Amino acid sequence: MTDILVAGETLVDLLPNPGETLHDVDGFTHRPGGAPANVAVGLSRLGATPAFWTRLGDDPFGDFLRETLDREGVDDALARRVDGNTALGVVSPPGVDDRRFRFYGSRDVTFGFEPDAVPTDALATASWVHLGGVALTRPTGRRAMRELAAAAAERGCTVSFDVNYRPDLVPAGDRDAVVDAIRDILGDADVAFASDEDVAATGISADEGPELASDLLTHGPHTAVVTLGAAGAVAASSPAAPWGETTARHDGFRVDAVDATGAGDAFTAGLVALLSGVTDADSPALDGALAFANATAALSVGERGGMTALPDREAVEAFLAARR
């Protein structure tokens, strides 16, 4: 079993009751969330239980999130409780052509990772480190995640990085600093995850689709994966990748979607779970890995909540077998 360390935010998603806009809804349901937290729980359900460096507010929502991580079997010994309120991500109703997430609460509590708290000791037993990009929106978070990525790369860990650029969280005047941090971490990363929207918003590439994945390799990773929503995903890898130089595309699976809030995180968990154990020439083809990740994402949209709907490995394998 590969030892994986995940680093990034844990927060509460507020899912709206029926309504055309947030103005119209009559209430919300709270669910655990945060992209790295979703990835950590997704990995645990897929049989690759990670350690998780995160921050939890010292409030009732923080208690709720800590209990959730414990129940999911995620190793949260690195979780830090900090004074203040947990950040809330308010999800827009389906079909609204507006911001999908609006964030409230103390952003420094949830995203303000500190350089002097970087868990370098945990790297002694880690072979794969996955980082989320939202922490880069806070000054201390930028320094901390840069330091963790560099230390992990120096120790020979495989580093994966989800760009996950959220413009609403970037303070005025900080965009260049956030984009610079993204470029720095891409330079230390082995595997990069991005959506086409991430790349368009940051300007780190002007390409699209397969060309975009190939262009991301020039920033440093040996493998780049670009998610395309309902259209699936594309990937490219260089000769330095354990799975060789290749390009791949998988168009995803047609399913009835209830809530796609955590689909991208489910995809990431699926791909990391499959590739993190790959260490020799018998590594699976990248297109097979994309199929597994897309199946994980497809199963995650069948009920409300990004984390609560994440599937286990048996469900993913049965889903794939039924479609062969």
C-alpha cells in the first residue's frame, strides 16, 4: 500500500434547497467538503487511506468536520484546530449561470496554512503527496504549500497538484502572486490536475483540450490531466513518466446526475488511487487510469454532496465491468 499525504482545506458546503437562484431558496443542507478533503476521503474509500494535513475551525462546524474525517478513516493526526469559524462554500442551484461557489466565514482559518507548520516529518513515510491549490489564495498558504511541494520533491515523493483556481477567493491585487505560486508548484509537481476553466482563468496556457494537457508538461510535471466536465478528460505524459510518453482521452460516462459538486475531486481521487501504486514497467496505460477516474466521478454525482456521494473501489470496479 502506497503511503499518501494530502494537504489542503476542509470546509462546509451549504447545498441549497430547490429554487431558481440563491435569492429564492428557503434553506440549505450542510455537507462536508473542500477539494483536498474530498480527495482524502475518496482515497480512503478506494482503499488508499492517506494522512491529511488540514485546518479546522474551533467551532461546531469544525467539530462536525473532525468527526466526519474520523468516521471516514482518514488519518487526521496532522489536522490543526485553530481559533475562528470554518469557511462555508455556498453552492448555487443547478443551472444557474453564475458563480458555482460563494465563500463565507474566516478564510484565514480554513486556507491560512502556516510555513512553520509544514509536516516535513510526515514525508519520511510518504511516497505520494497531493496538494490543493485553494490555499494559495492566502499569503501564508502560498508559502506553506510551496515549501511542502519543494520538500516532497527533494525527498523523492511523487507530487500531484490540483490547480483548482478560485478567482472569488483571490484578494484584489494578489492574482499575480497566486499565479506565480501555481507556476512554482507546477515546477515541483510530477502530476498536474487542472480544469479548462482553471487554465483559462490563470493564463498559464492558451491551448485547449489535448494541446492544453501537452502544454502543461512544459511547466514541469511529467503528467498533466485536464478535466472537461461532462466531456470527460484528457491527459499527456512525457518520457519521464512511469507509464511512458503518451496522450490519452476518455469521454466519460453518461449517467443521471443529481449533484456534480464533487465530481472533479472524485476524479482526482480515482486517478491518484490507481497511479500511486504504480512503480514498475507493468504500470497500467494512462487511458485505463482515465477510465477508472471517470467512473469514480460518474458514481459521485448520483446523490447530493461532494464528499458523501464518493464511491468505494468495489462500486467503481463493478461500474466499469458493467460497461465493458
